[in-house]
Amino acid sequence: MRLTVLTKPVTRRVKKMVVTITPEGVTMRGYKRRKRTLRVSWAQVASLAPANQPVIRLAENVDGKRQLQAMGAAEKGPTG
């Protein structure tokens, strides 16, 4: 299994919000509004997960842990 790499931003309307997913993080704004209201990095998203549950299923594998470390969302271990 390989991680998906975004080549361009993914933008979707969810009810009254417009959500844009980029390699840097997630941006949300109100529908029919120009100004971006909230920008969240992937490290901030990953920090919301409880300590006793993995952030993502792939994080249990070496590649997933390496990606989380690159985002600044996981502590570097003895190999990193």
C-alpha cells in the first residue's frame, strides 16, 4: 500500500462549507464567501487523535510513520 500524493488541491462543498484539501493541510470557508476562514495543517489534524489510537491505519507501518514525522505530527524515533 502506498500513500496518495495530491497533484492538485481537492475542493468539495459540504453543506454550507467549502473544504479544500492540499498537501499542506485543510482550508475551510463558508459557501459563497471569498475569504478563507480557517486553515489547518496536517500536523494539527493529526494532533487531535487520542494517544491510545493510531492517527491513520497506515501510521502503523514504517512508511506511514515516516510521513507523519515529515509532517511534524509524530515524534522521531531512534531511526529518525
